[in-house]
Amino acid sequence: MGIKVEPNPDRSRLRNLPLQLEIADKLLRFAATMTTEPRTTENLTPRRSYILMALGAKTFASFQSVQALLKLGMYEDSSALVRIMYESAMIATFLAHVADDQTVEDYTDYFMFRNWRDHELALQVNPEAARAFAPEALSQMKADFDAVQGRYSGSSWTKLSAEAMARKADDKLPSGFRVFEDLYAEIYRRASAFVHSDVRSIQEFFKEDAGGYRFRDRPRPNDAPTSCTR
């Protein structure tokens, strides 16, 4: 798994948004022709294979959303989804080639921990949240939580940071496919500005002139530049 990196001296292709959208359509059509059956190897068990397929389906769904946003000129919002795509691909590689069996189980069972914790947080804000589920559903949710709570100590299924997982995933990939650490800096960290709404995410919405600051409208599709990187 991975993306083989090959130098391309024609940098103009990277700044041609219509061409990139055309290539994206071809990529989606190619993906649709790939097998829908899980593939297993000595190291890739059926459980891991199904997880990879699900993460792949999620990634391509986000990819289609990115296409739609780019066509509307919503470049900042699309970057947040590109971060989601990166994280899905990186986690898939980590689970396939790095994680031991227990870590894979921690990933798949995390919903049992998180669902009940989210319910408890909702109750703290609004006691009426207790009526959101049928009694038998709440009972099962609590039983699931009790069965796994000792395996989780924080707000994630792993103690590793995204950067640490990216580095470990790269270590298992052959030369030419080691991209996750580089893309962590180029995609994950940069897109975090829009995911977390730090000041960089609002700079495109106002400009300073002689009269002070003024806000601008969202760009229209026919105002789209030739590059989504601006």
C-alpha cells in the first residue's frame, strides 16, 4: 500500500485545476473497477482486510466531496476533507503493516468505549439525553463499555500521535512509497488550520485597505484560479 512518488518536471500540471479534476474522475472510474472482495495474505488477515476496504470506501467518498467543493470554488473547505483522506490512508497503512493484533482490536472496539462516554457527556449537558435511547439499548451500550474500558486511557484508540503513526507507516513501505511523513507536514498540519479554525482559516475572508478591514464574499466557481493551492 502506498503512493509511488516519481518526479514530474512539468509543474504546470499541478496548477491546472480543470486538468486535476479530469484526472480525479478517471481515478474514481479506475477505483470502481477494482475488486470488492477482501484480499488476504500471510500478514493481512480477513479482519484487517475488511477494515482497509471500509477505510478505502470512506476515503473515496471524501474524495468525491472534495471534487464537488473544488468545482464550487470552496478551496478552504475542501482542504479539511483532504486531511481526512490523508488520515484514513495513513491509518489504513498503519493497521495493515505496523499494528499488532491487539492494536487492531483496539481500533475496531473503540466505538464501544466512545459511544458510552459520549452519552455520559451528553447527560452532563442535558439530563433529557437519557431518553435518547431505549432502556435495552442503553443497557447494551453500558455492557459494551464495561467490557473494554480498561483498554483505553485517553480520547483515542491509540497513544501514538498522527505524526508518530505516519513515521511508523513509512518505515514499513519500500523506497518510493514512503510519503506519509512528508504529507503530514504538507497536508495534515496545513489543513489543521481549517479543521480547527485557527486564524489562518479566516484570512481569506477579510482584507485590509485604506478604510480598515472589510469582509469579502465566498469565491464564485467562475472566479476559480487555475490552482487550488492559491
